[in-house]
Amino acid sequence: MLRVLVVDDEPDVETLFRQQFRRELRDGLCSLDFALSAAAALEKMDDAMAGEIILLVTDINMPGISGLELLSLVKALKPDLPVFMISAYGDGETMAQAAARGASKFLTKPVDFPALKREFSAVVSEARGPV
């Protein structure tokens, strides 16, 4: 099963993502996993499921390890893994830092879910390979 790991310290993000991606989840395109911190995300990346993760979506501003620090750590482990960064603050400096560290996309809150779903579908299609 292809997995998407979403990292955000706000617990309601899981409910929001599950609602927005209910059709994709129901159709078995992938599964969503959630972590409330970068440390928890790194544990999941170390887990047996790590090979199935096709996309990491992470908030930038979190207590402890920030999303930007997480991005650097993940890219060191899995350089080809697409990482989408989400922030309430879409300032140029933060976006430049995310891009320099290897972020695939930068999204601002509130998340434009139709746009995210298009990007998400492209990653899933690429991970599935030619049919």
C-alpha cells in the first residue's frame, strides 16, 4: 500500500485531511498516516512502512524539530522522497529555505485542497508507475 505521511502538531489536521481525501482513501489509492511531531515522523520513517511512503507533507512551525529541520533530515535519508511544506507564513525567505533544502512544493494555510489533490494525484501516479 502506498502511504502518505502528514506531519502537523495540530491534531485536527488528521480529521481535515481524512475528510478532504475520503474518495482517494475509499478507492484504495493510498493510505494516510499522521505524526504530531517531527520526532514521531522520523520514527515512522525508520519503521518497516518507510519503504511504502511516497510523499511527506509537513507543517513548518512545530515545537521541537521544525518542518525545515525535518526536511533536511528526511532528504538525507530518502533524497528522492517528495516533500510538500505547509506554513501559515508564506514569506519569501521561508519558501527559499524550503526549496534550498529540497522541498517539492510549498503550500500556505489555509491549504488549497483542490490544488493539493492535483499534486498528490501526480505523486501517486508516478509512484504506481506505468499501467
